[in-house]
Amino acid sequence: DVKVTQSSRYLVKRTGEKVFLECVQDMDHENMFWYRQDPGLGLRLIYFSYDVKMKEKGDIPEGYSVSREKKERFSLILESASTNQTSMYLCASTEGGDSYEQYFGPGTRLTVT
Amino acid sequence: QKEVEQDPGPLSVPEGAIVSLNCTYSNSAFQYFMWYRQYSRKGPELLMYTYSSGNKEDGRFTAQVDKSSKYISLFIRDSQPSDSATYLCASRDDKIIFGKGTRLHILP
């Protein structure tokens, strides 16, 4: 079974803090993704990566950065957390190429106060 | 216009009823069409996929694509309370594009 794990299920941070969300997949997948999910807005793609040390902006990259130093690990960084970044964050991976199946982690519910 | 449109619901139906979930899409180049299911406090999981037009059946679930009208459907027969979840339709060009999801409640 493919497993995508995320470092925290729930996280509470203060405005202005630097926040790290970690994601690890165990199936040697090429591609990894970070989404945020909000009521009424659905899944929105923040950043994705097709290979180690590569990153591509998604639809809403502002206020976020990412790091992919190893194939299995993809980190999302909030440089200076703001209250409008309170959301559910979901990491996903795919095998590569034209794969239609994304494997999602359980999500991190981040609250910024 | 978002490329995959989906009514957010919620949709409430009695147990045993047939459920119909629908999406429309705008890009005629889409070839793969997927349905993901997301239980509360979990990540989405792939439920079914179809390639191009036609039907695909898996147990109580049938996925249907009509490329002429750019319409995607998921039918659930003999619905169960355990089917209560959010259902996201999706397609792909260079990356997967998700609809916003429809919340479904099956009432016991």
C-alpha cells in the first residue's frame, strides 16, 4: 500500500511564525504536490515537484515556499504565517508520467492565531 | 471559468436510494476522468476512473462520461450510510484538476 504521511494532524501557530509542514511518501513516486482545502473553494494547488530539487508554482503560491531535497520528502514552508493561511493542507504524490491517481496524506489542519 | 465544475451540495438521500453525482468540464482535450472520495478528516482516495467516453462499473458504483456534452456522472446504487463522504470529480491535462466536491449524506 502506498503511504503518504504528514508530520502533524493538527497545528496551531501564531501570526508571523515560520511554519514547516512535512510530507513523506514511501513508494518512490516522482511527483509530489501540496494543496490547501477550504470550504467552498475545494482543493487548490500551492506547489508541486516533478523531481528532487525541482519545484513548480501552482495556482496559489503566494506566501509559501517548498523544499524537495530527497525524493521521498516534500516540505511546505510558510515564511511568515498569517490568519488567512488557516486551512487544511494536503500532500499528495503520483508515480509520474500521465498518472491519473494521486495518493493523498491525511492532511494537516493548521490554525494561525 | 473553472475547468471542472461541481455542485457542492450537500446532497441528502435515504439509505437504499440511487445517488447521482454530476460534473461538467470545459476542456475538450481531457481524456481521463476520475472520481475521488473523501471521508471526514481524511485525504481523498481514488474511487474510479474512466478513459474517454462511456461507462465503467465497479460494484455499486458506475462512472459515466459523455464527451459530447462534457458531462461526468457517478451513480451509486443501494446507497449505504458508509457512502456518506465528499465526492470530487477530476480530470487531467498536464496535471490533475479537481472539482470542488459534493458533500453526500446517506440517511439511515
